[in-house]
Amino acid sequence: MREKNMKFVMLLDAYGPLLTERKYELLDLCYNEDYSLSEISELTGLSRQGVRDSIKKSEAELTFFEEKLGLAEKSGKTSGLVSRAAEIAERLSDKNGDCTEVKELKEILNKLSAMWNAG
């Protein structure tokens, strides 16, 4: 179940702006705030079943977006590659001192990392 939650957290980050405000709110409460269906129902005034149905439909939308666009998967892979390259740049720096090229590479990788982490 935890893996499924992380999947939808990543999909919500990638595609949340494409959802209606209400759908985003319900998914945010469910996955980012970790509220139960009953708690979301109390907060929103929707029935528990209505909350569940809306979340399931919204999950299907996010899954559809990811199947068509693949942004969350690409983002994860790119972020991993940037992290790996940063590790290698750090090792190069340790071996060769801070030569100009290594410094420049580290700056570029830091900027890329900041871009991916900013979402």
C-alpha cells in the first residue's frame, strides 16, 4: 500500500495542476496530508463514499496522464542521473582538486538538482 501512495504523491506533483481544484484538494488531503476518507468527508462535507469515488476517478486521471506523457517517470530517472553525476563530480573534485571544469560541472549539477527538487 505504501508504494501505491508514493506513486500517487509523485503523480500528483507532476499532474496536479491539470486536475480541478476540488480533485486536487481531495488527493492532497489523502496522499500528502494522510487523512482518512472519513476525515476528508468531515472536512469537505462530502459523503465518505463520494470522497472515495472522487479519489478513485482522480487517481485514474493521474494514471492516464502518466501513461500518455510519462513525466513522473522521466523526472525520477533524470533526478537519479543528476544525483549520480553529482557524486562522480565530487569524487573528481577530491582526486583532482577543484579545477575549473570540475567546479563548473558541480555548479551545473547543483542547478539541475535544485530545478528537480523545486518541482
